[in-house]
Amino acid sequence: MASENIKEAVKEFILKEFLPDESPENLSFTTALVTTGILDSLATLDLVSFLEETYGIKVAAHEVGVDHMNTIDEIASFVVSKQG
């Protein structure tokens, strides 16, 4: 699946699940999610479940963190690398 499609799906999921009153324009693909507190540990696990179910990937415990999950751009790149 194309990276842009993944980015849009992840953005939609984050807005719906964690930022329901936020304007979509305020969440960019480069917005820091973990380091700013938008995603806490439970929210990150919800996101990982979404990624695994939606894209048929498996995410190892050591892959869940700021290195792969801090921005939508990083999340999309991570998903693409797991699919490849």
C-alpha cells in the first residue's frame, strides 16, 4: 500500500480515537505524537493494534516507541518497511 494512503489512514485513526475535537489541519504528518503526549503508552498500544489489524503486520515490543511511532511520517515508513 502506498505510503500516502497509510499516512491518511493513520491520521484519520488518531483524530478519531485520540483527538476527536481537533481540526484535521492541526495534525500534520510531522507532528510529534509521543514526545508531546498526544500518544501515551495505552494510546500507542491502540495504534499498534490498528496497524497490525489494518496492514497485516506484526510489531515487536522493541519497535513500539519514539523511534518508529513519533510522527505519522515515521509510522507510515515503518509500516511500509514491515510490509516489504
